[in-house]
Amino acid sequence: MARIGALECQVVRILDADGTLLTAATAGPLDSEGMTTLDEIDDHGILIDFYFGRGERVVVVECDGRTVEGRLDTRWLSADRVWWIGVNASRAAQTFGLVADREPEPARMDALPVEDSGSIPRVPAPLAG
């Protein structure tokens, strides 16, 4: 059974706070800080409208019928838009069974500190490619 936090990537459904399906995507492993990068997103346009048009950030990640709330975020990386979701790592571990943590990432210039770092997730490492 695929679980958020598993070593392999898995298909998840991204829902709004009311439970309406936004899109499906492949989620990478959940790291120790509760971050998962989204890849192979079915409909980027819906996420763009949700994030920029509606100004929404709170999403629900559904995997194998189980859900956990998270915060959607995005940035440009080269010519690609990168999406990720930050979740409460301990809650995700309880809900989905966290099985693997990544090594801590070294400090990078693109992850500058912010004043209210408790409400803004850290920037994930660039995708290998």
C-alpha cells in the first residue's frame, strides 16, 4: 500500500478545504519537515486559479481514502512552475504512516529566512533533472 512518506512517489488527489477535487498529482516522499513536492500534475490551470485567482492556500491531500490538511505553495524554477504542499509532519505520520525521512538539506541562498517562518514553509530543494 502506498503511503505519504513512502520511499516511492505516489498518486494523490488535491482537494480544496470543502473537499472539492482540484486535481491529481504525483507526490514525492514526505520529508521530516512535512514537505512534499508535486509532480505530474493533471491540471496546472486549476492550481494557478486556486492559488492566484482565489488566493487560497489550504488544501487537503487524499491518498488511499485518507486525508491530511496542508498548505499549497509554488515558485518558478528555471522555466518550470514547482508546486509543493507543507503538512504537519507528525499528523501526516499518524494518518499515513511516515516511513522515511530525507537527510537535512544544506543551507542555500534561495532559501532566505523570513520574519514569520512559522507560517511559511521552507523552499524545497530544486528538482534533479
